[in-house]
Amino acid sequence: MGAQENKQTAQAGYAAFSSGDAEAAMSSVDESIEWTVRGNNALTGTYRGRQAVGELWGKFLAQGFRTSPHDFIADGDKVVVLTTIELAGETAESVDVLTYNGAGHLIAFDTLGDTSLADRVFAS
């Protein structure tokens, strides 16, 4: 898959997640996914596999997590997503870096930027 196809896949995944359709959001996620949560909180770490990522999503959603992406930048196997997030009633800007394999499946997800909001909400 090329950059534009990966961008479209990312846009569809965010739209499905935002509408509450976890099955559709997970449809392009590879079983070998590595999802990295940065910061210094109870969720910090790398989650491997679709089941672990689904459980992670549940923890975020339990705290009122929402994401509103506003820019998608694609180059090769990477899609960078600039998004406004809401967590526990607070908002912040965030940057997600998504990596796709040749078949167009998401194999890595990493959120970069200020972790202070997640660190407060998920204090360890």
C-alpha cells in the first residue's frame, strides 16, 4: 500500500473509533500491533496484539476519551495524525504516528507530545 491508501485507512479508523464502532476501528489493525503509551502513569508501556489494544481502549474510554483528528500527513508507511483529544473532561493537542505494513495493516502506533494529561488521569 502507498502513502495515500495508508492515509485513507487511518482516516477510516479514526472515524470508526469516534463513532463507537470498535470492530471497524480494529479492522485494519494487524494482530502483531505494538501500541506505545508514553508518560509516567499506570498505562505507560507497549501493548502487543489486538486484544491488548482493545483492553487499552476500554481504559481510555472509561475516562471519557475522545479524539478529533484535524490533520493527516502521509509519507511511505507512516501516517502522522494531529488531533485534539479529550480525557476526563480536559482537552489537549496530540500527535499520533501510525506505521503500516505492505498489506495496509497498522503494525505500530505511538503517541508523542505532552503526557501530563494522561499522567494526571492515570496516575500510577
